[in-house]
Amino acid sequence: MKVQDFENAINALCVKELVIDEMKMKAEGGGHVIQVNGHTDTQTIVWDESGRAFATPNQQENEEFIEFGSGKTVRGRRLKRDEVYDLKFE
């Protein structure tokens, strides 16, 4: 999907406080979106290129140290599938 498709579908959710923070584009894809990051007052939301939503609460107590196989850790929040924010493209 293209940027305008994602913007229209996100606006169609009718969530007033929803802010798009970042759109990641496919390098050779001619403007095709591969990920969108956004947030509300209470949720961080990530959409994949198909418009499926994944979310996590914005509360600091949800942060944890996530370990990678290399022994390195990163502070972050785990995303969970959230169909409430799934996008419908026209």
C-alpha cells in the first residue's frame, strides 16, 4: 500500500488522539509502506504492511529488558496483536 492509503485508513479509524509518528518505506518499492508507527495517549501502535495492528500500553511499568541471542539486552515493550486498530483499505 502507498502512504495515502495508510493515511486514509488510519483517519477512518476515527480515533481523535491518534498520531502517526513514522512511516517506513520499502527502499525499492516506489513508495510502498512496510511499517507505520503511531500512538495515542495510552497506546503505542505499530501497523505492518498489510494494515495489521500491534499495540502496547504507554505505561513505563510495561517496559522490560528484552534479551537477544547475542547476550545483548534492549529496554522496550512487547507488542501484542490488537485487531481493534486493524486498517481497512478501500
